[in-house]
Amino acid sequence: MENNRGQNGIQLLLAAEQEAQHIVNAARSAKQARLKQAKEEAEKEIAEFRAQMEAEFQRKVAETSGDSGANVKRLEQETQAKIQHLKNESSRISHDVVHMLLRHVTSVKI
């Protein structure tokens, strides 16, 4: 009987050990699944953040490029206005300058 009790106790211990092993394996599997899910979620968030930053960067590049184009156009307009002003001024005083030069060239000093 003692032998039977010992065998029965050993069987109970082996069964408990197997059940504990199954519980540990299930916990490991659940942990691996949670880690895999967390990794996938993190990669998804990183991809969304990267896309958002790239879109913002492209928007700023477009704004900056647009500004330089506007600046070039503004400078061209200012340059054309200055050129026109100089042409108008030269037209206005060219007659006087020509007369002044002719007077100095044709006058003889003795």
C-alpha cells in the first residue's frame, strides 16, 4: 500500500509538472504573440510618422521654392522698372547733354 501511495504521489507530481509545463508554454506563446503585435503596431506608427514628416518636408520645400520664384519675379519687375526709369531720365536730359557737349567742343579758347 505504501508502494501504491508512493507511485500515486509520483504520478500526481508528474501530472502537475506536465500541467505546469503546458501553462508555461502557453504563457510563452502568448508573450511572443503580444511582442509580435507590439512590434507590428510600432512599425505601423513609425511608417505613419515618417509619412507625415515627409509630407511636411515636401510642403516646406514647395513653399520655399514658390517663394524663391516669387522673389525672382519681383526682382525682375523691379529691375525692369529701374531700367525704364533710367531710359526716361536719359531721354529727358539727352538733348541738354548734347547741346552742352557741342558748345564745349565748338568753342575755341584762345
